[in-house]
Amino acid sequence: MANDVMTRVPTSAPAGVGARAPKRRRGNWAAWAFLAPIVIYLLAFYAYPLYRNLDLSLRNYTVRSFVQGDAPFSGFDNYMTVFKDPAFGPAFLHTLGFTFVSIAFQFVIGLALAVFFAQNFKLSATLRALFLVPWLLPLIVSASTWSWMLNSDSGIVNHALGLIGIDPVNWLTSPDWALTSVIIANIWIGIPFNLVVLYSGLQAIPGEVYEAAAIDGANGWQRFWQVTFPLLRPVSAITLLLGLVYTLKVFDLIWIMTKGGPADASTTFATWSYRFSFGSLLPEFGPGAAVGNLLIVMALFFGLLYIRLQKRLDS
């Protein structure tokens, strides 16, 4: 009897089980192979630079110690140097003003243009393509063009103002106008991005929704506020977030046009960090890295705020 029972017990796995295990392992290796490039990219170009920047901000680096790698640990001394610097307050306010004023005008003008081009009139596609030119130009070209246009003596802007009886304005050399000048240039550069993203969002809104609103007697303004704007909210949120992160780190435009001057009137965290690290014969890498980390913290704060607001809207 015992022998009969033993003969009924299977002594090997069911057919196909052993074959599936190697296939599963091969599938795992294939998945890791596809993930490896992006993991290497994130480690090499994001994680390591962030680590190095944090290390720079916590040590007393000089040119010599930067090369030899023997900088002494200084803790938060570099951050205290930044916070106690008289330029910290103005640079912080300039960063906020430059960022939020730029984003507000870029978004409003971009949304207005997106709604305008959504009508799909004749030459709509051609005009949209022309509006992309500021976005496609290298920043050095855009900044140089605006520097020429806003030149106090030979700029076309002052020439146009003179035709209507307004005295010339020292756009780039006056502390009262320098920050306004770089904001105007940055708004011009950022409008096409808002236009493209918001126009794509408008194309995803079903036409039946507008037809139903028209049947209910809604006029154009009511359709915008009660249909278009609410349905465009997710796209608007990500547009504002990306614009915020991009604008916080704008450096080349400001540096080419004003170099943060005159008298630090247009200095932001981005230009201040560069000035610390590379703007003198005795660079201060630690404070420069500390200012850069403050920019990262600001971007992270607004990113987390966006995630929180998005969760609240979805719930």
C-alpha cells in the first residue's frame, strides 16, 4: 500500500514550469537592460552633481583645494555667509519678482493667444509658427537683440518713444529700469512655450461641451470662465510649474543684458551664485554653491506645493 502511495506522488515539476523560470529571469534581465541607460543618466547628471554641489556648500573650497580635493569641512558657515550678506535680501526679492511677474504675463498672454489660435482661422498655423521664433532662438541671440533694442542711445525702443514725445529711458543702465528690462525680455521668450502647451490643452477639450454651453445661452466670456478655464486647469498647473522652475534658474539672459547691475539692481540668485563662484579673481565656491542650493530648495518647495494642490483637486 505504501509503495502504491509513493508511486502516485509526482517526483518532478509539471511540464513547462522549469522552462518558464529561465524565461522569467531573461525577462528581468531585459527589463534592467532597458532601465540601465536612464538610471546611469540620472546618477551621472543629477544625483552626482547634486551631491557635489552639497559638498561644495559644506566645505571651505579654494582654487587649490578644489583641484587637490582637500578642502576642510566648514558646516553651515557658507550658508551663514550668504544669509548675512547685504545682497541677500535684494537678490531674494529680485528672484521672486522676476519669476512671478514673468510667469504671470507669460501665462496670461500665452493663454490669450492659445484661445485666439484655437479658432482655426485662415493662416492660423503660419502665425503660430512665427510665434515660436522667440522660443527657438538661442538665448544669447535673444538677449543680445534685446540689449540692442533697449540701448539708451541707439536703441529702437527709445527711438519709438521719441516719436511720441517721451524722453529716452536708460533701460539697462538705470537701477530703476534694469530689472524691468530683463523681465520684459524674459516674458517675450517664454510666451511661445505657454502658447504651445495651452493650445494643445485646448485641442483636447471636446467640442460638444461648447455646443452644450451655447445651447444653455452662455456667451463667449461665460464659456471661457465656466468651460475652457476649468477644463484647462491640469494643463495650466503643469505649465505654471514648468515655467516657475525654468524662470528661477534664468541666468544667461540677465547676465548678457545687465550682468546683474547696475548696483545689483537686477541681481537674482542665479547671477549671484555665478558671481560668487566665477566673478572675481578669488572665487568663493562654497557660498556660490550655497546660493545654488537655495534655488533648488525654492524649486522643490513649489514642486511639492503643486503636488499637494493637484491631490486636493483630484480628491
